[in-house]
Amino acid sequence: MAACGLDFGTSNTTLGRIRDGRPELVPLEGQHQTVPSSIFFAPGREPVIGRAAIEAYVEGVPGRLMRSLKSVLGTALIEETTPLGRERLRFRDVIARYLAAVKARAEAAAGTAFDTVVHGRPVHFVDGDAAGDRRAEETLRAIAEGVGFRHVSFQYEPIAAALDYEQGVRGEEVALIADIGGGTSDFSIVRLSADRHARADRSGDILANDGVRIGGTDFDRLLSLGTVMPLMGLGSPMKRADLAVPNAYFHDLATWSNINRLYNAKTLREIEETRRDAARPELIDRLYGVVEGERGHGLALAVEGAKIAASDRGAAEIDLAFVERGLAARIDRDSLGAQTGTLAARIAERVGRCLRQAGLGPERIDALFLTGGSTGLPHVRAGLTACLPQARVVDGDTFGSVGIGLTLEAARRHG
């Protein structure tokens, strides 16, 4: 039996162990050390996870894709059920099946059983709701125990990232750790040094912790609402001049965790009724086709891919030919910033909150350590660096730093 560090993220998951005295991430899908936090249920088959789950969906295999599983923790959705073939599963049971598969893969790859885990968690699962935050951790603990971990403890994800960064620190410094992931943005201010790294009790080195429930999936949602959903009828008029098409369908379709809620006969009947009274029924036809064909995740994947491409290359096209031949939407960095700038600003605001909590001015921060996939968004990165203009900017392993840090913490607690 052995201990591990588990970073169950909104977008990706890693699991690490100590090998020959050093932390390493275990391959979870082929040679990949990350596995997308996705699961696909096909009738009469065992569910598949990760890239294979997304590929099955994209290839049109009959079934149900579920992604961004972590985002339901701390919300009422966690106890709701969703139809999966002939059965209905609670969302907590879906998460359990996913994490059980991750654990089994890790144990097969490592050649050992893991009975102890240090689980990563955001600073806040939910904003402004301490009771909901406790329930989220309790739920995740119960799920971890249910899949076979006998000893479960937690560490804040930005603290874990700090432990990874500290491995390369030679002098003494104060670092602000920014972990901007798929579902949350988390920050810590930590004193770091090679000497401190060896200490068992690091509580005195943690100067501030804060976070906000904003991540990459929120950028996807606003980008989808601003760019794609108008092509499906969002904001278009009804035949009555003073009414617009109801917007609830579009918000659910743009939100990863809500997409599957649309896939039912009642929703299709409502969309048909909306079409009859819509001034532009051809737009509602597109909406109906996406929901009837259960292609909502295809829309979300297209938007996410375009967001990443526009961030990297400056512009991208969202190919919507699977909705209607020749249909597409174009985005660039300017439109990405215009449609999601409020989110980037709210993330950057947390830097100031952390500084006040620590009682430090921005000039006291030696390094800004960035990890998490959403640090690749140019306006997010610019907002963070502007808050700490004198700090050295260090890019961590985008998807691996938290997992490595959790593994180091597991070794410290249980080695």
C-alpha cells in the first residue's frame, strides 16, 4: 500500500507518487500523465474516461458524455440524477465512477495499490458559502473513501503548486502562486526557500489564501453566449415585438455541467413551441437540431478549441458545420477580451485581496508563479502581471504542478 497525490481538476486529472525519493506523475492514459476529466456512458458497455470518452462522443458513438464533473461539487446538482441508458445516476456516483477508473489505472501503471491520498481542493469550492464549501469537501472525501482510499486528507491547490515551485528555489523569497484552472482561480502567498522546504510544519509560511469560482469553463460559457448562441436564436425576437426568445436553453447549452439537462422530451417540446412563435424560426431549428442530436458538448468543445487557438495564434474560426453546412463563427483576441474581460478582471482582483490579507505591498512579492490552463489566456495573464509589476514571472507545468505538489505533501504526511 502507498500514498499518492490526486489533482482531480475540472478539466484534467493527475495522480502522483514518490519513486526513488522523487515525485512523479503516473501515466493515466497511454503515455499521458494527464487524463481529461470526462466520462462517456454507452448503452451496454463499461464507461470510458479521458480522451477516449471525448473521441467516442466526437465519433458519434451512441451514448452520453459528461465533462467538468468537479464543477457540481458544492451545488444542489451533486445529488441530482441524470439518465444514462436505462438507469439514472446521481452526479456524485458519476464522479465516483470516474475517480475509481483513475485510481485503477494509476495502480496498474505504478504496480502498487494506493490506500492513502492527499486530495487537491480549491480555496473555495463555492463563493461566499462556507457551509456549501464544507459539504463539497465532505462529498469529495466520501467519494474518495468509497473508491478505496482508506486515508483521505486535503491540501489547497495553490499551496500544492507552491511546493512544486519551491523545489527549484535556492534563496529565500515570497511568492504569489496563481492557479487558474478550468473551474476555479486560486491564490496563495507563501514564504519559500530550500531550508523551509524540509520543515514539517509550514503553516507559518502561508501568508494568504484566496480564490474565486471562475475558471476556463466560465470563459467558454461567455464566449459561447456572445458568439455561438446568437446563431441558435439567443436574443432574437418572438413574433410579438416586445418579447425575445427565452434564454434559459442557451445558458444551459453554454454551461458544461448543465448541457445534459436539456436532453429530454419535455425540453424538445418547449423548443418546438418556441419555434412556432419565433420571428426567426430558422435559428430555433438549429437549436432544436443540436438538442435533439445531443450535440451540445460538440458545441462546447468547438468553443473551447477556438478559445485556445485564438489565445495562441490571435484568431480562430469555430466550425459549426455539424450544426448546419457552412455555418461558422470567428473570434480573435480582441473579441475574446471584450466578451470575457469581466471574468479576467474579477480574477485579478483576488491578487489585491491576497496582498491585503498578507499585509504586503505588491513590491514585496518576489515571484509570480503561474499554473493552470487558463493562465494561457492573454488578458488573464496581463491582468495578473499588472498587479505585480516588479515580480519575476515563472511559468509552472500547466497541468502538472499541483499534482507534483500534492505528491510531495503526501510524502511529508505519510512517508
